Amino acid sequence: MSNKKRIALDMDEVIADVIPKFLDLYEAEFGQRLTTNDFRGRKIYDTPAAYKIRNHLFDKGFFRDLPLMANSQEVVRWLHDYYDIYIITAATEFKNSLEDKYEWLEEHFSFIPWQRYIFCGDKSFMKADYMIDDKASHLAKFDGKGLLFSASHNVESTGDFTRMNSWLEIKAFFEEELKKDGIVV
Ligand SMILES: [Mg+2]
């Protein structure tokens, strides 16, 4: 049993960037390249006309080639030395995503073993010291310290969490936490 503290880490819009693909799909469908301001406070597909592009989440391959969020790989690699990192993703709505996500994690985060992949629908069972997620509703059901990763859809979200605007902010946050725990980095 490890005596490291545990971090529960989300995938989409935290380490994996779904936005470029949705911008492409939106543009292919409606002939317009959206900017971040166009979907402030919501998902790109959260309009009656655009909702159908959400269906691409069910496509085999959608999640396999998503780009990394800036600095996520390096900072998670650093965190891995000091914390037990569990990947927890609410993925089971999209059964075709499961293999894609597994392979994506093997490709980009090979230092996290498969024993720490949790593909689920509801994260409320998760016991950890920290949870990093872009969805405030997951953090609301979490007992530990919640870190909300900023995304267009959550700019209005409020709750018992600390907002993080980048992976460099997350690194700075954990440098302070490690200091409090007496761990020299
Ligand atoms: Mg997410």
C-alpha cells in the first residue's frame, strides 16, 4: 500500500483536448469557425441546432487522436513522482470510446499503469485526496479537495473547489501542497 496521497484525474478537457475536433465538426456542419466567446458558458454543441454534433462522441476513433492539453504530460509526469495518480473518466456512455481512451493513455501517459484506469459513469464513489476535473458536478460529490480545470463551459461554475486555469497553475498548487506535507521537491 502506497503512502502517497492520491489524485483522481479526469481526461477530457483536462489532459485531452476535445475542443479542436468539435470546432472542426461544427465548421464542417455549419460553415463557421467558432471562437471561444461563441460558446462561453456552455458546450459547443449545447444549442438545439448543434446538438447533433454531440453524436460524434459515440464514433469509434473520436477519442483516439485527441491532442494533449498544454503542459499536461510534463506536469502529470512530475506529479507521478509524489502522488498516486488514478485516471477517472465518465466514459461508459460512449462504449466505443473505451478502447480509444485506453490506447490514448498508453501512448501519452505510459507511466500510469492500467490498474489505475477507471472508466465509469458516476465518479461519486471515488476516494482520493484530490480530484482534477472540468465538471463542477463531479467535484460537488467528491470528499477530497476539488480542483476545477477551467473550460469555456464552466466559466460560470461556482462551488467548493479551487479553479485552475492551466497545468502550470496546477504545478504551482501542488508545489505548495507538498511543502505543507513536508515533502522536498
Ligand atoms: Mg472532463
